[in-house]
Amino acid sequence: MRVYARQPLNLTQVRIPRGQVFLIPERCKGCQMCVEFCPQQVLRMSSRMNSRGYHYPEIAPGKENACVHCEFCMMVCPEFAIFTLEVDSA
């Protein structure tokens, strides 16, 4: 019988991805799906409205660098109003 031991992660070599969120307010219809699905709670609904009368998301205060580029917001947005790009975390 073989016994496999787990090897601990070398935390100095683990790279945490970082992203930057880009919003297109005029495409947004205020469904809030991006806000609900964000695992880091980077987004919140703005008090401002676009030209169609919908409140659109914005980056929550203090969360400017919290995006981990998971792209959940981009995947769930039915209007393609939001996307993320990976940024260099170094």
C-alpha cells in the first residue's frame, strides 16, 4: 500500500491574479447580477443613472485593487456591459 503525503504550498511562489474592472454604463440595464456574483464584493450599485434611466454598478470604495480577475461579472452580464483585464501584480 502506498502512502501519499501532501506537499505544502510554497506561499512565496503562489501568484494571486489581479484584475481591473471596466464598466460600460450605457449598456447596463441595472440587473445587479455582477454585484451579486462578485466573490470579492468589488462592485456596488451606483446612485447615478445612465441615459436609459438604469442605475449601473461602480467599484466599491476601498475595493479598487480587490479584483482577482475571476471574470464572473463578465460571464453573468446579459448586456456585455462589464469586463475585466488582468493586470501585473508585481
